[in-house]
Amino acid sequence: MSPLPPAYAWIDDVIASGESPRTLIEGRRRFGVAEVPGDRDNPQILAWARELGVEADYVRDEISWCGLFMGIVVERAGWRPVERLLAARSWLRFGQAADRPSLGDILVFWRGLKSGWQGHVGLYVGEDATAFHVLGGNQGDRVCIARLARRRLLGARRPKWRVAQPQGVKPVRLLAAGKLSENEA
């Protein structure tokens, strides 16, 4: 497992405390997974597509894979992914709406045009005044944490908990550091 940047090292402490959502645990396990440049593909990313039954639609790691990342995170965390999981905006139908995004929630953003079909999906790890800090796949061709403009948020979704929600599911205020992502593909 790749180390987190120092500004996000606290995530490992939250996970170790046992109070983090399972989505965060599963997303963290995949931190650092990256596309293979050129004509080759990362076999791990292609294995996710096989595990989720979308290998016919996902044949190269250069195809947008933020939804694939979210699918494997949700599946391994014990929930059923949405239909058409490769389409980022499909994740607006997952779980239940979260009025106030919190740690481990699924965030769906628009790309291109707000009214268009393109999107991006990732996990909330925090926020600052202008951006959400998102753990996601296909952010600069890898699983990493990026800052996405708050104005691009289409919706926040939270798993329906079978038992009590972990105490770690709460909003997290962070410093605004690093560039703002405008296009995650």
C-alpha cells in the first residue's frame, strides 16, 4: 500500500481507530494504483472490471475508470454497486442522499457541462472553503486525493447502514493546499 501524502496521513489514524467507514478503508487500500503508460494495461485495474462483471465494457486502463474504482470500493465494503457503474453520474442513485458530505461519502461531480453526461465520482475525505478533497480513481491516471471545486458537486451519497453508522462519518475541515482539479480524466 502506497503512503499517503503528509497532509492526509491522519486518514490512516482514523482507519486504525476502528471508527472509519468501510468505503474509506477500501478506497485507502487502493491508493497509488495507476494506469500503465503506453500500450500496456495495469492488470489490477482490469481485474476489478472482471470482478464486477464489466470486463466487456472495460478493456483498457486508459478508459475512464473513476466509476470502476468506486464499484470495487463499494463491492469490497459490502454493498452492491449501482447499475452502469462505469458512468460516474450513475452513482447519484447509490445509497441515500447526504445533505452534508462527510468522511467516506460518495461525491459525484460534473465534468464538461453541468447539464452534460460526463462526470467524476470519488470519496469525500474532507473540504476547505472552495473545494472537496476527494479520494478517487482516474485522478491524474491514478488513485490519489485531489481537490475538486465545490461548485461542481452534483450530489453526495451515503451507504445505507445496516447497523449504527461509524462515528468517523462526519464533515472534515482541511486547509486549502494544492491545485484545484478541473478535469480528472
